[in-house]
Amino acid sequence: MSAAPPEGRQVVRALVSLKLRLLRNGLRRSPGRAAVYVLGTAAGLLLAAGLAFGLALLNGRAGAGDAAVMVTFALVIGWAAVPLFLFASDESADPTRLTMLPLRPRPLLCGSVLAALTGPGPAVALVLLTGAAVAGAHGPASAATAVIGVPLTVLSVVTLSRAVAAGNARLLSSRRGKDFAIFGGLLFALLVQVANLSFQSTLGRPGESLDLSPFAPFAAVLRWVPPVSALDAARTAGEGHHALALLQLAAGAALLALLLRWWLGSLQQLMVTADASTLEAARGVGPSGGRSRGWGFLPAGRAGAVMQRHLRYAWREPRAKAAVFTSIGMTLVLCVLSLVQGWSSVYLVVMAGMFLGLQMVNLFGMDGSAFWMVAATLVTPADARDELRGRAYAVLLYAVPVTALLGLVLATATGDWAGFAPALGLALSVLGCAIGVGALFSVVAPYAMPADGNPMRNAAPGQSGLTLLNSFGSMVGVLLLALPVGGYLAWALADGGPAWPVLLLGPLYGAGAAALGVRLAAGRLLGRLPEILAKAVER
């Protein structure tokens, strides 16, 4: 006997209650996570309150309304981009988790809207947008319009975020979607830094009078783009243009209606349409349609097989790919900032050597529960050495070309071709030291990775201490281990001695440090195998 499907207010209450339970249960998983969440929420609200207060202080200045428009537009872009990069970190944003339940789309939409408004994110947006509305307000008409415009803008940005998530749910939950999140997140971080530099250069240096006039040409266009128009309606009403203010509010309401319609259509499609990848799997057809082939250029034996497995993980596994490209992205962001600010140096290539070499850290935790199959084949010390040696070779296979290419780019950008050879030698020595230290830390201090495969999370709950030990301890160890090469280079540059020998000394020293670290780690791997296996499968 089938029960009637829940509808109406019961569905809405259930979805809001589900969101609250997810928040509460997430905080109960570990005291550290609860503390970080509470502190992060408090910091976010304080930062939003500070920005809102700063915007409110602009009231009466020329261009205050333009600054409010730019802040609102930046907030809208951020809310639209967040689900594309952090989709997997919020279970309540994934409507595919509810596709097997007997829910009608319209009650599901109403409940999803209220659930989306539950949490610190909308509260931060409300505080910030309130300050933006105050910045351009003038008189009672502005206040009355802001009472409508601010909530309408908050509801619009939240709906935009969830509509984007629902419209791309299956893409974002797939491997290709996670790959897009990695590359898009790095690009978004780079664009944020560029925008920050442009903003600082536009407003002038500290101590100078604040000039908001550069925002005027941008704000003149953006204030008519909903949902920014709904917030700017308060300024328009304060200036006496009541018809234009109503038009701006109407544009914001029209956009909200369109977003809700898009969200509803996406939910209906997800509820009744089968996933194409599932159908292909049911028919026994894979996306490639062919068999996997080996890579002939890799060495024979266990070391070559381990290299192939590690490289496949680095390309196909979202967390491994995120770690590699985040390391490259961090170096690129630092190089771009240094070039823009005028303090760039070819020796920044050393950062690439360190970040890429530290991909050896927590090797077995990254494998997850699949590590038990690897552990079953580790019988002799030779097996342990080949396992770690193959992973080190795989890291070197992409780290050395990337480091050399980045060195060439920096030498070209800075014109310091004389420093290219010693800088590359120092970077390769740091790369080798990082590989050796990373192999040792992978055996001595492994930590568990989250089970959800989210590329934006690098540790399971309760692993804060081990994560800090791996991150900062390994970097300190690399710097200390590479001190002889760095010390010689510093002496050569200070006393005018020859610096080019570092190009020969650095790779040799790095190779020795990597070999020593791999040998020491391999000697301890078999004895610590049960503990490493427990960490690898822990979730």
C-alpha cells in the first residue's frame, strides 16, 4: 500500500529542518570543526559589518552611490561563481540527492528557497547590502525603497546561486565538473587579485583623499543591471526620480521571477530525466569506448607501474588534480602580483620547486581506501623502495618541466637572464629536498582525507594537528635541508663569486636529498603499514 507523497507546508518545513540538521550535525562531528565554523561565521559577520559601516560613512560624498553599485555587483558575481567552485562542499545545494523522493517541484522549490536563506551566507549579504544602500540613500523615500530593495537583492543573489547550482547539478557532480571547478577556482582567484590591485591603484595611496570618480562610468551601466538595480533604487528615489526607482525595483523583481522559473525547470528536469552517464554504464559503454593502454615511455617493473598509477591519479582524481594545479596557480598568482607591483625576481621559481615537490606529502592518505590493495603487495623492502621511487619519478616527470618553463617566463619578464641558471639550480635543489621530505612525512605523519572526494577539502575532520604538521613541518624541513645550496648562492651573490655552478650543484644535491628521503621512508614503510592503512581508509 503506497503512502501519499508529502506536499505543501510539510515539505517546506522538512527541507528547512533538514538544512538545520545538516548544519548541526556537521558541527557535532568534531569540536575543532565547530570552533572553526563559529569563528569563521563571526569573522565573516564582523568583516561585513565593518565594510557596511565604511560604506555608510560614504553617505553624502560624491560617488558614494557608485561605490555601492560596484560592491553590490561584486557580491552578485561572487554568489553566482560560488556554486561552480564549491558545489561539492554544500550537500544542501545538490538537488540530485532528492531525486528518488516523492516530491513535487513547486513545494521543493519553496522549501529550497527558505533552506538557502538559512545560514551565515545570506546574513553576511544582508549586512553588506544594507551598508551599500545607506551609502547612496537620501531622505525618507530612500529608506522606504531600501526596505524593499535590500531584501529583494538578497533573495535574488541567493536564488541566483542555487539556480546556477541546480542548472549545472549533474555537470558539477561529475569528474569533468570537478575539473572545471579546479581550473575555474584558480582563474577566479587570479582575477580577484587583479581586481584588487586595480581597485587599490584606482583609489590612490593611503593618506590621499578618497576619489570615487573612477567608478562613475562603470556604475552608470551596472546600476541598471538587475539585481543591482533593486538596491540602487534607494539612491534613485532619494534623488526624486520615483518612476525610475520603481522601474529599477521592477527589473529586480523580473529577474527574480526568471531565476525562480529557471530553478523550477531545472528541478523538474532532474526529477524526471535519467543521467546519461548512468545509462551508458547500464549499457556497458564507457565514455572512452576503448581499452586502457600502457605508457611505453615509462620504465618496466613496479616503479613504472607506480608512475603510471600516480600520474593517472594526478590527472583523473579531483583532489590530486586540485593539489597539483593549486600549487602551480599559487606560484603564478605570486609571480603576477610581483610583476604588477614591481618587485618580481627570477628567483621566485624556487616557490614552484617547493610547492610541486611537496606533492609527495601524504601520498597514502590521498589513495584513500584503495591503498589496501597497494599495501597487500608491499612485502619486501625492495617493494617499498620501488613504490616510493615510482611516485617520486612521477612527481619529477611534471615538476621539472613546469619549473623550467616558469623560470624561462620569469627571466623573460624580468630581463634577468644572468640569474636564470642559479635560480633554476636552486629551484631543482629545493624540488629534490621537497620530494625527500614529503616521502618521509607520508610515512611518519599520514592523515585521513575526506570521503566525499571534494577537491576543496584536504583533510577529514579531526586531522588539524597532522595537517599542520605535514604542511608547515615539511616546508620548514625543505628550507633547512636546502640551506647549503642556498647559502652558497647567497655567498656568491654577495661577494661577486660565480653563481652559475648552482645550476650543476643544485640538481645533484636535490637528487641526493630525494634519494635519501625515499630510502629512509622506505625503511620505515613496512613497519608503519598498519597505521598508514588505518589513516588511509579512515573517513
